[in-house]
Amino acid sequence: MADRPPPERIVVVGAGLAGLRGAEALRASGYRGQLTLVGDEPHRPYDRPPLSKHVLLGHLPADASRLPSDLTDDVTWRLGVGARALDREARIVHLTDGDSLPYDRLLIATGTRARPWVHEDEAKLANVFTIRTRDDSAALREVLAARPKRVVVIGAGFIGCEVAAVCRELDLKVSLIDPAATTLSRVLGTTVGGMIGEVHRKAGVEMRFGSEVEHLEHKNGRVTGVRLADGKHLKADVVVVALGAVRNIEWLDGSGLSADPGGLDCDEHGFVLDDQSRPDHAITAAGDVARFPHPLYGGRRVALEHWGHAVAQAEYAGRLLAGLEPAAPYAAVPNFWSTQGTMVVKSAGLTDGADAVAIVQGDPAERRFVAVYGRAGRCVAAVAVDSARWLPIYAEKVATAAPFPPTETATDRPLRDLEIQDPGFA
């Protein structure tokens, strides 16, 4: 890598958080050549977390979430146009408007899009929404402000729970539907997910777990309700589909890179891998789309949809493309947060694969606690509910793979003896 000639043209595909921070890192690392950012939305990079909370509540206009940046006018923006194909042999990115961009080095940060409703015709009905973009959030805010009689949210992950909480803050009736046993069960397990779900239930969210939506009912092109697989019917003036995300990798078909719906494979430094598992030292990837081996989890390949990860990995990838040798493989501890009503949930590490969970701080009955997840006798993740000040202590245990259960807790010890439970992952 040290013998590579300095690049004259770098293209960043993806003008979201990761693309922006990667471009900034390139400039901060001394790269002064041509720099072009490509984004399929017409907007400059903006922050997504406020979209499902502050914008929906009307506390912040959707167009006020633009990310601050120190990039100057020496950067070319190609907005409102996406990448259509990648020719690695010729080193050209083909765009959806028919244009093409040659590159010496390339940063792929195409991220994800909201997973649409399964029936394409029903997804197009009036008042059926997903939340991913600034325009999505602005449109849903307008409808919620008109005070619909009932909102139905399909999917009880973080976004679905955030939307349900917003509806209750707006004093709107809302039903939350998911085939799982509890809220957030896929990411936190049924034990902790159930504790958080109880908070939503007490706030007035109608829970419909163990239920699947068969189809959306409609009249004159407008959604009127949902029909469940068991034949039950729920009226709905608004339906929000919160079924997770789809990684934007289709444009890489035929490029020879190792990519599938789970992400674009990278080596330990962030260089993308071809279909023979060989790194392409002209291309890096960062953010939601990048799947990389994480040393904290035995080299298991992971793709993370976390705000902090997008920033850290993009900065790492930018320095790498600028020609700066990394001191060590990328190994930032995954972290995430979500604001649901007045409840703040923060996490460090990855909970999937955990075989036990312990409440180590506070008390779920008081809606303030820290849970630590273990796997094979080691700490692999920690989740804090309205107890963020204690999270760094347990995040350090995760980062060092400390023995599970933790033998020491923070200053204010749990209100009862340590409880170790099955986390409840399906």
C-alpha cells in the first residue's frame, strides 16, 4: 500500500453521514485532488436520527437537519443522481442519468433504504409511509398534524417503537404490530425487549404481538385498515411500515465484488473484497453497507447500522484512501441510541448470539437499569435504559471481553441481587 501513487481523482458514492465524514477525512488527511460526492437524494447530507422524533413531533422542520461540514467549494456534488454500475477494470462509476465518473480511488457509502411493504400496490396507497429520508418524515409529520383517528405501525424494532411513542406524545391512538413476542426482541431479546415494551404499553400503545399483517385494506386509493393473518381487522387512517432496511448494493452487480443483501464484504482495514476474497486497494467501504470482520467478535463479519459507527468507519476509510497506513484494523465498539418518548436507550456491543443477560444496575420496575449480555462467559454487549452515565463502565467490559457476569458494578449498586436470565433471542 505504501507504494501506491497519490490519487488524482477520488469519488465518494453515497452522500449521507458516512460519505460526508469520509470526504472530510480525505481532506483532513492531506488529499487535495479532485473529490466528487454522489448522492441519489437532492439534498446535502443531513442527520437521520431527528426524523423519527423531533421532526414528527413538529419540534424541528425536516430541512433543518442538515449536517454541519467543513468541506469547502473545492468539492464537486452530484446530487439527485445515483450510481447505476461499477466498472472496476476501467475504474469508472456509471450514473443513473447516463453520465460516468472516472476514479483513481473510490469510497462506497451507499447505506440503506427503508424496506418497503411486501405488496407493491398496497405500498403506494395514500397515507402508507416508511421513514428513511427527510421527505418521508416531512410527509408523515403533515399527516400526523392533521390528527388521524388511528395509526397502525407494522414492525416493533427501534424505528417502529419510536414512531409509536411519538404518536402517544401527540395523543394519537396507535397500534404496534409484530409477529415477535415483544418489542425489540430481534435486537435486545425478549427479556429486555419486554421490559421496554411494558413502558410503551403503559404509555397507551396498543400491542399486537404474535400477529402478522396479511394485507392493507383500502378504498379509493387510500388505506383504511389492516387485515391480520388470523382474520382480525384493524381500522387505520395511517400505516407506518417499519420493517428494517435494505442495503443499497444492487448497483454493484457485475462488478466482481463480494456483495449480497447482507452487505459489501471488506477486509479488516476496510478495503472491499472481490468474489475471490482478494482486497481491491483502490476501493474502501464505510457505514451501513460495509460488512467487515470485527476482532471483538472473533472476526465474525458484521454490518452495522449505527450513527457512531458510520462516522468512525468513514473517517478510518477516508484516511486509508488518502494513503495513510492504518496502525491497526478497524475495531470500534459498536454503539447505538434511541429516544422513545421520554425514554433513552443506549447500547454498546452486539447482543446477537448472547446466551445470558444480567441486570447489573438499577431496576426495570423503575424504568432505569443497565443490562449486560454474555456469551460463552464473556461480556459482549451492554444496554442502558435511562441510565446512560453508567454505560461507559460496562462498555469497557465489552471492549475487553471481561468475564460474564460482571463481578463489579458501578457506585450505585443494583437494587436487588444480580439476576442472570436467558436473553430470549428466538
